[in-house]
Amino acid sequence: MMQNMNSLLLVFFFFVTIFTNFAFSTNVSHDGRAITINGQRRIILSGSIHYPRSTTEMWPDLIKKSKEGGLDAIETYVFWNAHEPLRRQYDFSGNLDLIRFIKTVQDEGLYAVLRIGPYVCAEWNFGGFPMWLDNLPGVELRTVNDVFMSEMKNFTTLIVDMMKEEKLFASQGGPIILAQIENEYGNVIASYGDAGKAYVNWCANMANSLDIGVPWIMCQENDAPESVINTCNGWYCDQFTPNNPNSPKMWTENWTGWFKNWGGKDPSRTAEDLAYSVARFYQLGGTVQNYYMYHGGTNFGRTAGGPYITTSYDYDAPLNEYGSLNQPKYGHLKQLHDVLHSIENVLTYGNISSMDFGNSVSATIYSTNDKKSCFFGNANSSLDATINYQGVSYDIPAWSVSILPDCKNVVYNTAKVNTQTSKMIKVANEAENEPIVLKWSWMQENLDENALLGKGQVSASHLLDQKVANDVSDYLWYMTRLDLDENDPIWSKNMSIRVNATGQVVHAYINGEYLGSQWATYGIYNYVFEKEIKLKPGKNQIALLSATLGFQNYGARFEMTETGLPGPIQIIGKNGDETIIKDLSSHKWTYKVGLEGLDNKLFDVNTNYSSKWLSDNLPVNKMMTWYKTTFKAPLGEDPVVVDLIGLGKGFAWVNGNNLGRYWPSFLADVDGCSAEPCDYRGSYDNNKCVSNCGQPSQRWYHVPRSFMNKDVNEFVVFEEFGGNPSLVSFQTVRPGTVCGNAYESKDMEISCQGKTISDVKFASFGDVQGICGSFEKGSCEAKNDATSIVKNACVGKESCSIQASSSVFGATNCETGVSKRLAVEVVC
């Protein structure tokens, strides 16, 4: 009897489990029009947030702001080399806790798009591939190769199984509605020939065999098999057409700005142009769009790729590097998202018709039995347009899209920004008087073992590519000994060393004495370092220190890009007209990975070398020097940065947390910037609307508050080039000047984001000219004193709202047809 009862209970619990899983599962599929969720066509607005580029403490706020900004989903890559730095040794701790990140997305009620790759590009070191993978015997990456495919399948399966175990796929009731295999392979597939096509098919088959219950996608892959959805990446994807009529039009990367490189200027993409690209995409049949990036974040530690990608990965995203609102981009897009969501049903089920008005002006009409919505688009980059639709005239600015949810009233135009602009400022640390109060100690990096004595870990009779060191350090010593006597044919008073390098940094030492250094710029993969040298009869020690700045992350067979010192390395002697060359490339070379200070973890608060720090005779502008100080955490909750002006290049740590590479001495080009406001009209690329010419590529470095204690904190830098730490200071970032903008009949909303509005510097309702920070009254304005009205409504408050209308500001003396707006500048 008891056995029967137990059997019945087992059957009961089995069916309860099946019913529970079925009841809470979400069916995700697609047709040629849209992604379907539980049978309903949906438009999806998504944004990329890369979990390792922020901290676990930042995630809830980032995702909350994303939802408040009108997003439906969060998209992220999965970073193989971060999770498997050594073969079969995995790390999902701290800000690598992928499960926790996806669950945080779920907690906020958003969907997730999981781009497993596992090649990711992303300006991430080596494109996300672990370096040990490239060092496996017989391996060839991203093609039909048994070694590579076995490792790729192992990692992909690992991630899928982790998601399944936590029931995170939508088919299990979780938030993941889409997954991606491979990444932008279509951009390079031609280089792999037939093997590339076979590899794409294998990727699709392998992914589908994992049975995740949601669609798989491949971005930038026109040859994608029918079992996956091919998608578009770029600044504009309105003209994209999927390769399968049963696939919806999807945009996995709408680049909200661009990344920055050392020596590069600050790229920026206007809110108007970004909104135009989104509205144009949905006008022409798009249904899933993702911002790359919605929050860019920070390349902590050694994660930046390139090489020469900066530590900041701000990307001019709607949420800035520190997680604050990037206004007006955030607000302008939020308003667009609200409008698109309001017409979701007609966009995904309505019949589509279009009208061509000529001169790149068009109308797209979506209609169902009970609703009609219109998009009026003007793709002309210079000429505004006026069209007549159903007896009504509509003005459409150049390079803009107007959305009319009822085909009668314009609710949104991409060129008309009705949201605030926030100009962020850096504020001194109010907890102490910096930089004066910072007391520095120092320690010299010990170079004698390598530069003078040539002691290393391994030897070889040829020059090694730096990738063989498995990317455990930026630094690799190349050391050899040269025996000379005065009868050697190369001996002369005019000798030099010539080193063929790969674009990374090289420091040269001869017999323990520093000779010189050289580096390149972004996109340069080789150069020749050549310096005169003085050798002595007998034994001469040559030591070359190669320092990487991230490994190549993009391109066909990018893993073949040489790193370190591939050679030849030569000694050149000149006697009169005669030149003698001695090639050292096949000499016995000794190699040492890393530096002594890094090996001894001088950056660790619990280091065993605390007693060796010196406090007297602080050296400045001295290479290979460690500096340490303590500081008090800035007051309040505003984001914290450290200003490293005065330093050269190196690494920085707060309480043992690596902030990333710093290089404030690398200045951006002096040419290419304009003092004029950026014209949003016309196609964008990363060379348009740049700023910061002639200034450090990156001066300020993010210090997440979770890295700091509430009282005293330790700050350590390793100065590779030589610099002066006396100007270093910690600062907070907050809105300084905030400007409100609203066109007639719209509400002007303005907020100091937790601070108080203290003054109104400008206010006018009329044809205001200029931009935030340089507003000017136009030829007409309202009769009432706008400044007094705004002061009464806003000063002393954290936020306020005023309608831009004559009923508030009085009648204007503007002529009929003049576009009127309310422009306000306040101080926080």
C-alpha cells in the first residue's frame, strides 16, 4: 500500500512540475514580420550593457534606468577569455557573474538577448578569445578546424547549460528571448572560402542542437542558414533585408557613438541622428532594434582590445560611462520609445502602404481596421520639406522622421529635441583638500635581473610572438647576449640597433642602461625602432621590453597579427661607406613574462612588501616607478573619477582593484575638431562631430564606489613612462549646467538629478538661437519675462516642468510659420 502511495505521489509531482514549467514558459518564435512572444507579434527595443564593463553594484541601477528609458530588453555578449582564462578553469565571480546579471535583468521585468558568440569583437582583448586557445597545437580560429570547433562547442554548451540550469531561457520561464552564435562573420567570410561557408553551417547546426527553445540569430551574415535569423549591424539599417522571407527585420547593433583609442579624439553622435536612424528603421518595417551601446562602461584591468583602445568605453551611449543619464540622448530616445510602443499593434499587424513625394521625402502608412499610423520621412540631408497629406500641410525638417500615431497629429519628430541637455562637471573631493593632502611613497621597479643580467624563464633560438605567453601580462622581456671584440667586422664607432616591432610599446636597454622607447598609434601594426648604441668589447647585454596595449580583436584571421618583437633585430655597424649588419634574430633569446612589482603584487593592500615603500626624495618623471598614497572617499553618491594629469602611462589600482591602463600623456590630434555645433543632418561616421583635439585622449578614470571604503583608501600606480603624481586628485561627476528645451505646446521638463536648481541663467520663449551654454534670444519672443517665470517655477527644486506656450509666457511677436521653442539654462 505504501509503495502504491509513493508511486502516486511521484506521478503527481511529475505532472505538477510539467504543468508549472508549461504555465510559466514563454513561447518565442518569429515570422517574416516580427518576433512573436506567446503568439503576439512584438516590437523590441533593446540596449547593450556588458556586465564586465561595470560592477555588480551598478547593475540594478543601470537596468532600472534602461527600463525607465523605454527599453524592453538588455543585450550582452559573453566574454570567453574572461570566464575561461586558463583552459578548463572557469571564473564567474564578481562582475563576471553572468547568472546574476541575467537575473537582475529578469528582476526588472526586461527580456535578455544573449550573444554567446563566443567570438565577440567588442573592442575587447583578442575579441574575447582566450589566448590559450590560439596556442593549442593545430588550431585555426573561426573556420572548419576540429580543435577550434571542439573548444567553441565546449564553451557554448557550458553557457547554455548554465542558463538552462537556472531556467533563464524564455522557454523555461526566463528572460532570454534570443541567443546569438558567431558574430559579424559575414564581414570576413570571403577570406575563408568554402571552409567559411561550411563553418557557418556548422555553427548553426551546433547551436540548434542545444535545444534552447528560443530563436538563434547571426549578425552580419547574409549566408546565414534558414535555421537562424540574420541581422544587421551599423549606424543605419533601414535598407537591410533579411536573407529569408520568414525572418523579421532585426538590428543587433545600432552604434550610439563610437569607441575611443589612445591618441584619438572624442567621438559623438547627435541625439537627433540616432533617433532618426531608429525611426527610419521602424518606418521601413523593422521590429527589433538594439543600441550598441546603451551603457558602454569601462575596460577595467587589461580587458581593452584594439590594440590602443582606451580604458573608457563610454561610446557616447544614453547612459554614460559612470551610469548617469547622457542628456539629451537618453530623454530624446525615451520619448521615441514611448511613441513606438503606443503603435506596436499597427506596426506589427497593419497593412503597409507608402507615398513618394520626391527629393527623398516619403510617407509610410500602417493601417488596421481600427487604427492608422503614419511616418513622414525626409532623408534629404540639407533641405526641409513641406508635404500635403489628406488636405493638411506638414513641415518635415531635413534628415528627420515625424511620427503621427493617428496620421493626423505629429507627436514626435526626430530633429526636434524636447528634453534637457546636461553638461557634466568634475567637482573637487570635498572630503579633503586634494591634491595637496595626498602624501606619496614610492618604489623603483627592479630591472637589474632582466635589463642588466638577462635572467629569464625560458630560452629559444628564435624570436617568439608575445601571444605565446598566454596573455598573463602586458610585459614580456626579450633578452640576448652579444659577444664582440674590436676585430669583429661590425665593430665601429658608429653602431646602432634596429628592431622591427609590431606597433606595441618597446623599451630598449643596453648593458642595463636605458636606450629609448617607441610606440605607434591605433591601426598601425608595425614600425622600426632604431637607435645609436655604444657597445663594449666582450659581453654586451641587450634587453628589450615589449608592452602590449591589448591584442587585435577584429578582422579576417586577426589572430595572425604579429605581436611583440617578430624581428629581424639587427646590429648595424658603419665604417665609412661600408655597412655591416649582424642579425640577432636567431641568437639565443631568453624570455621573462611580467615585471617584478607586478609579480610581487605591490598594488595589493595586503602585499608583503609594505615596508619597502620609501617616503623621502620622491622621484618624478622617472620610468618604471611605483607610487602609493591614501585618500578619503569623496562625499555623497555622485560617480567618482581620478584625474591622472601629469602622469605618463601605466596601471592604477584602488584598494587592489585595477582601474585599467592609463595614458594621459598621449594627446589627441590637434586637427579635425570644430567650434561650430555639430550638424546632425547627413550620414554619420566616427570622424564626424569629434572633439577634444590636442587634449589627453583620456585624463579621468572611473573609480566605482564599490571599489572604495567609506573612510581611507589606498591608491597605487605603476608609472611606466615617467610622470609627476603631485597633480593627481579624486573628483566627483555631476550635472553643472542643465538646459531645458521644448517646442511649442510641449512640456519642458528639467532636472538636476538629485541636486537643487540654484539659478536660471537664460530663459526665452520664441525663435531662440544657439545651443546649451550659448543660447541667444532670436528675432522674436513672448512678451512676459521668461526668466522670472522659470525662476518662480524651478529655483530651489530638484526638477520642474513648464509648458512651452503663449498661455504661460504671453503672446509672441513672431510671424506666422516661425517655429517657436522654450529654451532654458539653469545652474545645479
